[in-house]
Amino acid sequence: MSAARTAVRIEGRGPVAMALALFLARQGFGPGSILTDPIPDELPDWLASRAIALSLGSWQLLSRVAALPPAAPILRVEASLRGRAGRTRMQATDLRAPALGHVLRYGPLHRALAAALAARQADAAPGEIGAAEAALTVVADGDPGAASKLLDFEQTALLAELVAERDGHGTAFERFTDEGPLALLPLPQPRRHALVWCARPAESARRAELEPPAFEAELRAGFGNALGALRLDSERVLAPLQRKVRGPGGEPGRIAIGNAAQALHPVAGQGLNLGLRDAFELAALLGELRTGGRPLDEAAAAFARARRADRALTVAITDTLAQAFTWPAIARLESLALGALDLAAPARNGFAASLMFGLRNG
Ligand SMILES: Cc1cc2nc3c(=O)[nH]c(=O)nc-3n(C[C@H](O)[C@H](O)[C@H](O)COP(=O)(O)OP(=O)(O)OC[C@H]3O[C@@H](n4cnc5c(N)ncnc54)[C@H](O)[C@@H]3O)c2cc1C
């Protein structure tokens, strides 16, 4: 391999792009062999304030490469069907895990990763950065491209922050309503929760315009009393929901990861988690090639093989959860399934473990 073509170029400035650069550094790639786009100092508020639930696996991966900001541990997940029987709880203690995951906001996570990357580049020898020519380009710009396969959920997520009357003690709530999922995630501040309320676009737009007392009353009717009164304490942001998967047949020498490969419905909080597993797996493969003195662009086929099962399963579970409960004909079956999952601890724990860690080696 020519000495000049030893670098990996990373397109994109989001968490997956930065995580890949940091994982590559752990694989022995020096600052001169990782070419990154300039990281933005400021993000738009709607993005910076987005609550992100990181699985325990993602949290552990990122903790190795960055000093992570304060986050709320998820100690249990309570999933239920609004207005029907069927409820399941997954507890960290059942899995002997310290937490099922952690919730933090996109902005502080972005800043923490950018700081870790800047510290690494500051350590580089003079003239080292940008010295090499890229052997491989990784697309991590969050955009699956125009030729992606699209599934329109005909749902819009209404995002907001709430202060609850009662503490949820680390519970993440997921209510499957016949309009779409409604989630309340714990935030790092006491009694503060992030709301992700998915419904038909016109319904979400109407709710975004309601006066706060009317909005709070409607929310409580939809969510129930688990946290007492809920007070709106932020702007309301609308996010249209579509699943996009990048089409097959990428260009040689280019590999897409994270949302650039697949952008999911937020229902199971899997998008970033899946993207981080992409980044981790790709860094490991590139590390092996580099150590063996082999061309880095050999990674493309092995990467596609290594990621196929995890990607396909995560997309399928997420698509199903996003839509299943909105189809009246199967809602009763889903109710039985949730009830059965609650009775069957191994099934429930297996499901929780795959959401915590994914099929990283699948
Ligand atoms: C409502 C919602 C809730 C979600 N909740 C979760 C969750 O709980 N857990 C989870 O794992 N995933 C969640 N996701 C998915 C998660 O946000 C994405 O999978 C993840 O951000 C993908 O990272 P990425 O680096 O591949 O791309 P992106 O985060 O899209 O980043 C790509 C690039 O776009 C930049 N960028 C994007 N928009 C702008 C803009 N307008 N101005 C400037 N820069 C911009 C970013 O900084 C970056 O440079 C959620 C998504 C949505 C829409």
C-alpha cells in the first residue's frame, strides 16, 4: 500500500462521524490519517435540545473515548398500550445491569465528542493533520440520499420538555396509542422529562398550537397519571417521521454509516445506537486491515456482511413498533404479545438486552 493512501476521510459532523474518528484513534490511526470535516460550534436549538436515549452498550462505547456529559440513567422501561390491557416492564436490576441506558441531549453529547476530537488533534505533531491521502471515504453526514428506500409513517413527532409533579425514579415510559407511540424519557434534571408524542401530522400540528393548559390536559389524558400533573416547560418542536434506508450498490471506496445509511423512526430510540455500532464495527475492521498492512478499501464487503443482521433486525423492529399499534385489527394481538412478554421474563430480558447492546457481532 502506498504510504500516502493510509488515511480515512470522514464526511459529516454529527455524533456518528465524530465517534468513528475517536474509535479509529483507539485502533492506532494517528491524527494525520483521519481526515474530518470542521465540526460546527453551534447547532440549531431544535437539534441541540433533542433528547437521545443511549443504550448501555453505546454509553460504554462512548465512555471509552470521551468524557460524557451528565445523563439520566434509565432504570426501567414501562411499555403499555393506552386504553387496552397489556403492559411490560423491563428493569435494569433483572438484568443485573447498572442501567438499561442513559438519556442526554444531542447538544451536550455533540460538544463532548467535539472536545475529545479537538484534544486529539491538538496532540498531533505539526504538519501531521491532512498529510495523507484518503484510501477510503466514510459517509456519515446523516443523509441517506435521494435513492433511499422510504417508508412514510404519516406521523409527526411533537417534541417538548415537561416538568412532572412526581419523580419517575428513572422510568422511561412508552405508551403505544392508536395514533402512534408516546414516550416520556427521564432527563438529567429532577422531575424533568422529554416528550416524544407521535401522531398524524395534522393532530401534532394542532397540539403544537394549543395553549399550554389545554395541551397539558390533552397530554395527561393520553399518557395517564403515572407522573401526576405535567407542566410544559419548553418550545414545542415538530419532526416529520420517515424511515429511509440507503439504496444498495454504493460507490467503490465509500461506506455509509449512521443516519447516512439508515434513518429510523425514534420509537425504540435506536437510530444513534445503531449508528454507533456501525462506527465501532467499521473502526475495528479498519484497525485489522491497517495492522495487517492491507488496503483499507477492502473493508467495504466485510463491513456490509458484518452489519447486515443488526441493521436488518433493528430496522424491522423499529418499523413494526412504529406502526403496529395503529392498526386496529392487530392491536389486540399486540396487547396479548405485550402481556405475554411481561409474564415471560427470559423473552422480555432478551428483548431488553438486544435493545441495550444490539447484535453488535451479528
Ligand atoms: C425525534 C427524534 C428522537 C430521536 N431519539 C433517539 C434516541 O432516543 N436514541 C437514538 O439512538 N436515536 C434517536 N434518534 C435518532 C438520532 O438522532 C440519529 O440516529 C442520530 O443523530 C444520527 O447521527 P448521525 O451522526 O448519523 O447523523 P446526524 O445526527 O443527522 O448528523 C449529521 C450531520 O448533520 C448536522 N446537522 C443536522 N441538521 C443540522 C442543521 N439543521 N444545522 C446544522 N447541522 C445540522 C449534524 O451536526 C451533523 O453534522 C432520534 C431522532 C429523532 C428525529
